[in-house]
Amino acid sequence: MRGYTENRLLCYVLEDMRSCCKTHNYAPMAGLIEEVQIMGNKMEAGLDTQHDYWEMVEDCKAIMKQREKLRSKLREESPSG
């Protein structure tokens, strides 16, 4: 089994799980399952964050368009000179 580091990749954890099955040593399996669950949760949270970011970008674009319309309307209404 590989050493445990803070930034282990999911494929390495799955490789360790396969190794457990191959050797019929299931002692570390509960910890590996927990590690995979944590990684999956982090990935899902990252996807949610990206979704929220892109929603915010779209909202910002809509607000900028609205601002420009209001500025144009203000220019038309304000007396020149």
C-alpha cells in the first residue's frame, strides 16, 4: 500500500482497495472507504462552487446590461449643456 499523504489521488486509494481485495486483507478497507467518501464530497463541493461561480457570472452580465440601459436612458433624459 502507498504511503498516506494529504493530497492522495482517488486512483491511488482505489488501487489500495483492490490490493486489499487481492490479498484478502480487509483491515484497512474501512479507512479507505472513508477516504474515498471524503474525496467524493470534496469533488461534489467543488462542482457546486463552480456552478455557483458561473451563475454569479451570468447574473453579473445581466446586471451590467441593465446598468448600461439605465445609463443610456439617463443620458437621453438629461439636458445637454
